[in-house]
Amino acid sequence: MLSKLTLLLFLSLSVFSLQGQDKGPFLMVLGIAQDAGYPQADCRKDCCRKAWEGELPPRKVSCLALADPATGRFWLVDATPDFREQLHEMAPYGQLSGILLTHAHIGHYTGLMHLGREVMGAKEVPVYAMPRMRAFLENNGPWGQLVQLRNIEPRNLTADSTLTLSRSLQITPLSVPHRDEYSETVGFLIEGPDKRALYIPDIDKWQLWERDILELIRQVDIAFLDGTFFANGEIPGRDMSEIPHPFIEESLALFGSLPEEERAKVHFIHFNHTNPLLDAEGAAARRVREMGCGVGEEGMRFSLGGKN
């Protein structure tokens, strides 16, 4: 049996340790689903039935949070339809200090509506966007109203130009090829005091990018990459060339040339409602793990270094 003095000392040291851990910057995965979430509206197929009936958990739309607990600030990468829940999840870590947008597909910016006068009535929340994305927000309702009422303050992102968020966090937008009907598309290179992360939720195909994804994986400590579809033919009766993404089967073949320690950095994310990886214990997830890669999960937290 522990004496009262020993027990109090143990509890004090535990609290001190937890406080220390909270001081280092980190990223957190707040969602892993494609723009429409999981289960998807009006989907009555087996893939979504499992979620409607409770066999599989629902999943929020893909989003990362970047937190700097030492300053009590955090940033969201994309404003999703699940903004309400994702913002609430980050509330213990301080104040929302900005939103960084990847592009103008519905799962990545429509959560901005919660900042308007019908909901939060926010005051000048910085929203970082590439030039076409910024113009889209400023010149189209209802987003333009957010600008006019100063609920949001649009700020420029420039491809390959590093933005300093805090003394401990920097982020660099990387242009990627994608269906750019309304805006450019970017992924992000995220840098903390000691570690780096890569976030690319949407891209057409790896081979269409001027950058070498294998080299980028080597340069970071963790990579959250487009895993929208597991394989070709996943959506029967649909020409999947109209919605190009790297099939996970293609990515696994490509990443298979990497050493084991490099493959372990890769975590797939942004799963369509048809993607079997939404069943974290299913055969597809086991195959990904057997190939040495990971499956993104909500709540994953990754330290970016510094005082932890």
C-alpha cells in the first residue's frame, strides 16, 4: 500500500508531467472522411448501413488542428461541415487563432458558415487562402457577407512561401493538381520545433505532381495522404476518371519501394463513404498495415517537438 505522502507525491509529479506535455506544439486529427462525411446522405448501401445501424462509428470530415498550448492558441486546417464538433474538441487547448483552407470543395470550407452572425458572430477570424480561393470567398454569397461583416479576415497564402503561425509553428502551402473548378488546391507542410508533417487530403494522381511524393515522405516525420478511394471500380456505374484520386492500391505499390521506417510515416486519410478503410478492423485496413503504412484515425495526436 502507498503511504499518503507517497501517493500525494506521485499525483503531483503526474500533474507536473501532464502540464509539461501540454506545452509542446502538436497536431491532432479531427476527421478522416471525404467531404460528405460518413455515413453519407441518402446512402442506403451496405457501406453506410453499417454506420446508420451502429455497426461502425460515424466519421467526421477530414480536418487537422495545429495547437500551441504554450500560447493557448490553435489553428484548423480546413473548415468542414463538422466545424461545430471539431471546434468544440479543440476548446480545451485555447483560442481559435485562424483557419487555413486547402481548396473550394464543399468539405473544406463550408464550415465557415458557423462564424457568421446566425451562429458565432465571430470577430475577424484570420482565414488563410490562396488567391483564387480568397477571391471566391470575397465575391460569392454567403461567404462575402462574412468578409463584409468582418466575421472573417481573409489573408493571403502563397505557394511554397512559409507562413509563421507562432514561435513554434510554421506552415507552407504546396500546390497540387486537383479539380480546381473554383480555386487552387494545396496541401501543407507543417513544421514544429523538431518535427515536420505533410498533409495532402486531395490530389489527382501522384505522377501528375511535379514534386516527388517519395522524397517528401523522406523529409517529414509523418504524412497524412489522400486515401479517398481504395481501388478502381469502388463506385459501380460511375466513371472514376471524373473524380481522380490516387487509389490506395496505387499508393501502396508506389510506397512499397520505401524502407520500412519511411512507409510507417504514411497514414491515409479523407475516405469516401465507399472506402473499406472506414472499418478500421477490416481486411483492407489489415492489408494497409501489413504493407507498413497506417490508417488515419480521429483523435490521433502527433507531437511536433519542443517542450513536451
